[in-house]
Amino acid sequence: MISENSIYRNSHVALLTKHRKEKIIAPLLASTIGCQVKLMTNFDTDQLGTFTREIPRPDTQIEAARKKARLGMRLAGLSLGLGSEGSFGPDPFTGMFSMNIEMLAWIDDTLGIEVFGIASGKTNFSHLLTASWEQTETFARTIDFPAHGLVVRPQHEDDPRIRKDINDWKTLRAVFSWACDEADNGFAFLETDVRAHMNPMRMEIIALATKDLARKLRTLCPVCNSPGFQVVEYIPGLPCADCGAPTREIKADIYRCAKCSHQVIAEHPEKIAPAGRCDWCNP
């Protein structure tokens, strides 16, 4: 349902993408804040960096999202722009699992604000170097192929001879054989295709980031009534239930307006932290 707090009802926002992200983003924003996404495809966003390393991403994730939004705005001649950028890496807690972080940048040049939607979650981003078709089949099933695509190249992970858009078993078998034949070492390097249109798991995280963005755009500043009144910082220090020492647990959130910088500190309802979270009681 479109929120009564949305100032973007019937507005048009540019989205530059070549990997069909609009399929997820456009209907979610239309149903929540009432805007219409104008798809821009007349720029190859792979020039800004590829997950398969042919073109390194020169910027941070946030700068890449901003750049895409700005490019789309310029191409569409609009004052509203959306940029979407993903990243992949080990989870920050154990380092044992792969994690996908998605970021959507919303730029409003009329109000002079930027608002970011962010989400993270599990990913099937993985790779395998093998000369065995049996290992290839096992790996492919592990990453939920053919629902999720694969990328294959000969020899090693940085070989420039690369085949993408592999999403059926017949093609995979043919490309695997080609890669092994081409490679001096007889091996094929396989990796999950994490481009959005080839990876439904990533699309789910993009959807969550879009919902986060919509929630922030529906939250208006109590002073200037601009969208994007959001949590920008957390205050740790919730006291331990046993010894009273400050812990790393969050005791308050800091909300700040994207336009006028009005700030509110909102304390959490919890007043004490479990002793198990205390560095003194449970070092």
C-alpha cells in the first residue's frame, strides 16, 4: 500500500541497469511510495566494474551506487535517480560464510538529499577449479544450477577467455569441455554468476534493500517534513545486568534528517544487557 507519507507519488525516478533489476525494484517502489521507475539501458554499467574481474570496480560500493544514480539522472533528464550496487565477501562474524550486501542510492536533487537502502544476506557465491565433470555436476547442484547461472573459463580464475550466461546442463557440459581443452593445465574454473538477472538469491537481497529504502523514504523529518529521517548511528553501552559495567550492546539509536540534519536520540526499551554479553563477566 502506498504510504500517505510519500511525497514521491507519481514522481519519475531514473534507474540505470543492464541486469534487469527493475523487475524487482520498480513494482516494490510503485506499491510503497507511488513512484514510477524510468529504466535507462543506454549505458553499459559493466564499465564501472564486473564481478568476474575483467574490469575492476574503482570506487567503493557507496560511490558506485551514487555514480549509477547520477548517470541515470543525466541520461533521463530527471532530478530523481536510483543506483544499485552489490558486494560479496566473507561474513563479518566468523569469516566462514559468503555474504551479499546490496545498496540502493536514492538521489533527489530538488530536495538536495541522498537516502540509502541497505540489506545483507546469504549468497551462493562460490567457485571451483576442476578437470572432473562429476565434480562440476556436484558443484553446480550445490549453487542451485540451473536456476542460478554459472561462469566458466579455462585454466584459472583470471583467464580472460570467459563464458557467461550458462543456465542449462547442455551448455554447461559443452563449455566445461571447451575450457578443459583450452587450458594448458586441463582445468576449468567455474564460479557462480552473481549478476542480478542470473542469480535469484541476489534478487531477494535487492528486494530487501528496496524495502529498506522505501521505509526510509516514508519516514519524514518531524521538523522539515523531508523524507529520509533515519538511523545513522548506534550508541553502545547498555549496562551489564550483573556488574553494571557498560557493554557493547546498543542502548540508543541516533536518527538524523537527510536534509536539515535535525537529530533525535531514541533509547532502546531494554535497560540492561545479559551478563553473557559483558566483556568483564564473560571475557
